[in-house]
Amino acid sequence: MATIKIKQVKSKIKFPKDQKLTLEALGLKKINSVVEHEATPQILGMVTKVRHLVKIID
């Protein structure tokens, strides 16, 4: 499978708890942190849920 890099670009403060937990599950803890995951449907669904807080980078 292909891998994607996910970067947190916005703070999780003032967002619902489920979105905060989604960021934690992705491994993102601070702004500008970057993680790499395989592009599975589960990971892509999580990214879609917090798309306003993260950015996919090449």
C-alpha cells in the first residue's frame, strides 16, 4: 500500500473531544508534527474527520 504523510497545521483546542481523540490516534500531538501511515480506508477516514486540522504532504 502507499504511504501518506500527515501534518497537523491547526490547534485542537476548542474542537470536540472525538476530533481530539482522532488526532491522538493518528499520533499527532503538537502543531507541525508529522506522522507517516499507510493509506488504508481507516486512516483515510480519520484524516477526513479532522481535515480542517491536518494537511497531507508529499
